[in-house]
Amino acid sequence: MTAFFTDGQSDPTVQPVPASVVEKVDAADTTLHNPQRAVLSLGSNLGNRLETLQGAIDALEDTPGVRVKAVSPVYETEPWGVAPGSQPTYFNAVVVLKTTLPPSSLLERAHAVEEAFHRVRDERWGARTIDVDIVTYADVVSDDPVLTLPHPRAHERAFVLVPWHDVDPEAQLPGRGPVARLLAEVTPDGVAPRTDLELRLPE
């Protein structure tokens, strides 16, 4: 494993990881044994939104045990759960990963990326520089309050379903069914494609 992952000197997004996890990731990353598919939702409505989304994608790709396999188009969306016009609009995207990290370590990495981009959690539904949510991890269904899988509100959020359907039209949300069917049941108002913008799949 490269030094930045263990000592935190080169990569400001990395938080300390237990040695046992480091060993498992090293072995799995070398052999590519049994990688799992995960879907993450990204959103930003403060600062340079596109640059922040790209930075988060690059930070995920730089994580040992994680490979970004697909990046959705960018959508501009109205903020969720707040009064209209009270916050700037979001740029949203979905990324598909293959990972040998367990769900708990992937969550730690997602939080580390948020912290690196100065995510502040002062209020629920508050504006944020970056939001990194794990939507699904393989076919895992769990009601663990630390990490509920799949994301408990993914099935009703057009800003998740629309870009996810773009990158994987056959996708299934565990316990809920096909994303295409779920998308037909939600109202896509306030979710607008930004065809003038593009996120890069890391090389």
C-alpha cells in the first residue's frame, strides 16, 4: 500500500485506517479477489461545484481498494427538504465503483472526502460543499443506523435515480426493484441535465 494511505502525509482526505484493514485492502487490491459493486451519489451546492465533484471522484479513485468504473452526466437540481430559493442549486452525479473495501471502510473514506472539501454538518439539509452518499453496496440490505443499505431515501430521489439510470439502465435497488421502474414513479421536476458540463472518468 502506498505511504499516503498509511501516514496521511500526501493525501489530506485520508483518515487513519486500522492496520488490519490496511492488510486486507493490500491483499485484495493486489489479487482483485471478489470486488464488490457500489453506487455513490455526489452533490455540491457551494463553491466551484463541478471542480469539487471532480475532486471527490479523483479522491475516490486514489483510494487503494477502490476503482471508479462509471461516472454519470451532471444534473443541476433544486435543494431537497428546504424552502424554494433558500439555497443555491446543486450539481449532482452518480458514480459506480468496484471496491474491495468493506462498507464501513468505504463510509469512512466517503466522510474523509467530505472533510477534505470542508463539508460542514451544522444543520440537516444544509448547504454543503460536497455530499458523498453510499446508495448501494452489492446486494447488502442492512438497517444499521451508522450505514443503512441501501440508502433509505434513494428510491424517492430523482436526483439519484436519474443519473444512476443514465450509467446503468438495468440497475436494481436492493429491496425496491428496478431503478427504471422507481424512476417512473417519482417526479423529475427540478432535475435538469447540464449537457454543457462533464465529469471525467479517472484514468
